[in-house]
Amino acid sequence: MTSALSGRSAEILATLTRLRAADAPTRGGRVLSYVYDSGLAELDELAAEAIRIMQPVNGLDPTAFPSVAAMERDIVRFARRMLHGDDVVGTVTSGGTESCLLAVKTARDVWRAAGGTGTPRLLAPVTVHAAFSKAAQYFDLELDLVPVDAGGEVGPECLTERFGPDVALVVVSAPAYPHASLDPVAQVAAAAADAGIAVHVDACIGGFVLPWWAGDADPLPAWDFAVEGVTSVSADLHKFGYAPKGASVLLHRGRDRHRAQYFATRRWPGYPVVNATMLGSKSAGALAAAWAIIERLGESGFAELAASCRRSTDAVTAAVQAIDGLRVVGSPVGPLCAVATDDSVQEDRRVDPHHWADSVRQRGWLLQLQPGLVQSDGTRLPHTTHLTITPVTESVLPGLLSALTSAADEVRGVSAASAADVVAGLPAGFGDALAALGTRTDQLDSAEASALLNSLGLGIRDGGPVLPERMAPLLALLESLPAPLTERLLVELLAGLTEP
Ligand SMILES: *Cc1c(COP(=O)(O)O)cnc(C)c1O
């Protein structure tokens, strides 16, 4: 086949390739978050070809492009069979966040249609994904976050005792992202069914791996549509469905609930608009890739990949438990876990998880730092480091385990930066700038916010972000400043990245 590309186009693609070279490696298991590598080169090629075939299609209108509806039907059929929901219906969305947003919007509208008035409440453990905080903000619900225990777990009664007529939706996770805790779905859903409250199970990360996670001898507690009171489930195709980014499924029990997800209008002078999702015109690329991967893998393919994740996760968690001064938080379910300091050993043997992550990073592996959190009841969840294991991990396991161990040896006994130390260590310019703002720290304008970032030595220079070599001090800083202020500074930092 001769290429239709001119010399100029080839140059443009070379530029793109050069830009990509600066990105975190998306294949090979070096990045233990963000990317989900099946380890199967064929799947990547299959996905790329599927995207190419569907490239010009507009997913907006499945009547003009019936291929879109056909692929979506197949994906929904597969997902609902895996999630024990033979009678459920659903939609392919652009990702976990869109699935979560739509689950909340749908529940709010169903609640209103049933007579709910005033501000509806969204009830969930504090470990629920931040997408639900976004949903509450976008769709004007009150977010009611329930504290969890030190293992990231929540007793069902902590949720059910807060049930009331204003609760439009309770969200539980399978598992929750921060510590991989599997929420008590069955108990919460039973009580919610009695109270007439909708229950969403956020299985964005677990949806395409937990169905094959446990053996028949040691099954997981039921967490999907097998539980009667569960009204919707989200499961990301672009996580353990191994699809490229841009695909997730949202399933609802009952057609009427699904229909409440839609937006339709003929009250404008243009074409009648009927959208199942938030976007209008949209790519069908990720949908096609996800469809092709499901066709290729089938149930047995997913089962094999899940088994590989399981073996690697067991190896990683055992290795971490064996490291003096670190511990795995709680009882993780699925191919992910959080690691914290083991406070039960003497101080000089403790390992701070963020210093550890920085040291692991110098060895070429990227872990994800999670800040600590003071919950609404005053209890404190410690800062942790998150690892997500994918099938590719098994092929690089010895290197990973040795990096985890030697990194811990390097930073053992180095204490975490305390909030007081961090604040005391801030440059004088920052303190002065902050003092000048007084109590207005959550209403900074862009000039004030970027001045604060600059005084911290952060910000944008020469078109790129200035970020510290080590992330632990930055996370400690995040934790020590008031949340609205850090949120505003993060907005300024990220917004600056795309400013021409
Ligand atoms: C990833 C994730 C989400 C959000 O999904 P995106 O695809 O990143 O938008 C929601 N919930 C859980 C549990 C997740 O792991």
C-alpha cells in the first residue's frame, strides 16, 4: 500500500512522535495507574484498526450510523451478562466520569419525578470516587460523605442510618479506588430497597475484573445486579476492559430508569436532539475498539487476564507486607491497593509511603501518591501510595518487586514531612503573599494564584510545568494548606499548562 502522506504530513507526525516521547510510558507496566496494559500486543493493534475503521463516524446519531447501535448492543449484552443483570439496559459512555455523572443525573430526575422537592442528597462513603463530588456540584445535589474506618471500610449502618426522603441516590463502590475496599453492597441495597432509595454501584475499576476475581471456593460477596436493590452499575471499558480511553458502560435496572438518563428536545429550529449521553457529536472510535476487544477476548479471555492480575496482586501485596515499615491498607479486593506506614514498628524502621514512592520513581516505576484526609468526624486517614496492577505486571514482576524493596531500604527511618515543618519551610515570599490575602484564600484571581505558585517555585516556565523532582513535599504542602486554597492553586497550575 502506498502512503497518501506528503512530506509535510510525515514531518508533522514526526513532531507528534517527539511530543509523545516525553509522556509517561503507556505500555510495559512501568506506570501503576492511569494505564491498563493487557500485555497482549495483538489487542493494541486490533483496537487501533477498529478506531481507524470508525474514524469518520459520528456517534451522535445511531439512525444514520447503525454500526454504532450494533456495537453498543453487543457491549451492553456482554456487560449485563457478566454483571448478572439479564433484565438491565444501558449505554456506552465516554468514560467513568461520564457514567458516574449520568448515574447521578438520572437518579436525581427519577427522585424529582417521584415527588422529591428541594435539594436532593447524594450519600456515599468518603472513599467514593471524586467523580461523584463533581456530579453533586454539576447537578446541584448535597454531598453527604460518610467516614470510613482505618481500613477504608464502612459499616452498612453508617450509611443506612442516614437514609431519608431527601436521599436521591446512595453510591457504593466495587471496589473504591483509594484503598480497594469493597463496600457492603448487599446490606446497603436491601435497606435502600425498603426505603425506596436508588443504589448505584460504582464498579468503574472493578466491573471487568471482579467477575473473574475469586474462585468458586472463595466467592466475593455479591456486589452487582445479583443484589436486588441495586438500580445502576458503572463499569469502565477503558480500565480492565483494556480499551483505549473513551469508553465505559452505565447499566440501569429497568427501562424507565434508563430512559430518564436521556435528553431530548425538538424545541429549537434545528434537528430534533435525542442524546443518551452528555456529549453531542462524538467519536465512535473507543466504542469500536472496546467492542473489538470484547469480541476477541470473550469471557475466557477476560478470565485469563483477571487471573494474571490476581497472581501479580497477591505477589505485590505479599512483598509490601514483608517490607519492614510498610503495610497494605485494609483488605483490598481487586487488582489495586494502597500502602501506608506501618506504625506498629519502631520509628526508625518506619517507611513513609510518599518518600517511598519518590524513591521507587527514581528506579523507573511510577506509583500514585494519595494525600491524607481528615474526615467529617475528625478521624484522619493517613496518606498512602496507590498501585494498580494490570496483566502486563506479571511479565515485569521481579523488577517491580525488587524496586519496591530497595526503595523502602533507601528511605526507611526518614520521617514524613509534617504539616508544621512544611509550613515553616515555605519561602518567606509565600507567607507574605498569603498574609496579604487575609481570609480571601478561596477567591483568588488568576494573578494572585500564579504569584503564590511562583513564590513556591512552582508554575509554568518555558511552556512547561515546573514541578519538583520529589513529590512527597508537594503532597505534604497540599495537605497542610486549606483545601479551597490548594484547589485554586491546582486549577491555576493546570490551566497554565494549556495557555498558548
Ligand atoms: C476511574 C474511576 C472513576 C472515574 O473514571 P474515569 O474513567 O477516570 O473518568 C470512577 N470511579 C472509580 C471507582 C474509578 O476507579
